[in-house]
Amino acid sequence: MQIFNYQFKPKRIPTIATLLVLPILINLGMWQANKADKKQQMQDIYDQRVSSELIHVGGELLRIENVRYRHVEVRGYYEPAYQILLDNQVYKGQAGYHVITPLHISGSNMRILINRGWVPVGSDRSILPVIETPKNEVVVSGFAHDPSGKYLELVQADLAKNALQAVWQNLNLDNYKKLVPFPIQPITVLMDPANSDGGYVREWQKPSSGIEVNRGYAIQWYLMSFALVIIYIVTNFKKSSAEDLSNGN
């Protein structure tokens, strides 16, 4: 292909390299764009459900798909004997834990896990923070959360041996159920910041958290793809020699 006195003469190695790298860059852009789209979809569901009618949680087993992101309320008694601390939680640059305490739902044998918020690690990780827990009946309001997205191994999760404040890397409800002698709802409740019954620092992330970062990365990968094509084209156009021009005529 010739344009004016320039001729397109692609070389083998740059062509092969471009054909290998270009799909990778495009797929990376699509991956980040899809992540952003999924977060937006979940945010749309959140926005729709968060303002819907309050759900009162009782002893009947809930269905996750019916309550995810819904505003819920539950009455009962905290059971700190089966409390866990969720590790690797950062708040304003400081490491800490999320306090996860089961609530014995009044009038039933059912429990539900309440995420009561963030507490700092302290200067010595071997010393767990002192967690104060109300002993009286409480009414907890918050948002239904599905914790099933992470399935890493537990750390110090032997509740059967009275590890009262076991530290877990991630909350895995299936593992938790194996360690406790009672039924439990399939969701956790992110305690409402306005609720004062035994809560700590609570600034919950919305489903759309980080969506602009994902979109930024997607644009970055797409621009790199475009730049690669431009560089490939420009570097493979060569000025035609007099002999090439005469042969072309």
C-alpha cells in the first residue's frame, strides 16, 4: 500500500508482536469496563432497595436475593462468646478489625451476624482490642449484606475451644456455621451509623466504590491499544525510493 511517496512495508517481528499485545490490551480494557458496569448495576439495585420498606428480620430463614441491600431491623441479644474480628480492615489509613457479633433473634433460635463497625489494631497485634457489648436486648438496624464473595482460610477460628475473639482473614459463613451450635441467617447486617446499640466506626462503602478507578483503567488500556496501532502504522510506513517509484509507474 502506498500513500503519496510513502509505502507501507510491515516487518515480521513488529507485526507478530503487535498481533500478540493488542488483544491483551483490548481485553484488559474490556475487563475493567465490565467491572465498572457490574458495580454500576449493583449500585442501581442498592439505590432502588435502600429506600424501600424496612424489613423486620425474625426466625424465618431469609433468601439472600430478596434482602440484599435492603434496610433491615432485628431485635435480640448479642452473643459475644461467638464473636469474631475481621482482619485487614483499613480506616483512614489505619489498620484495624471489623467487629462481627451474632445476635440471638428474640423469640427464636435463629442468629444473625451484625457487623458493628471498625476498631483499630493497636500497637501490639498480639493483644486484641477490648470489645464492649451491650447485655440487654437491643434493636439493630442496618443494611443486609451478602458476605459470600470471599472464601479464604480462617485464622484462629476455633470457636469450639472458646477463642472468644478469634481473628478471621475473611468472613466465610459456611465455615462459621460449622463452628457454632445454632442456625444463622445467610446475611450479615452492616449496622446503621445512626444506631447506637454497641456500634463502632461505621462508614460503609457503597457497591459503586472504586467505579471511577475501573473506568479510568479501562480508558488507559484502550488508549494504549490505540497508541500501539498508531505506532505500528507510522513505523512501518517508509519513504519510497526513486527505484520504488519508477517500478510503481
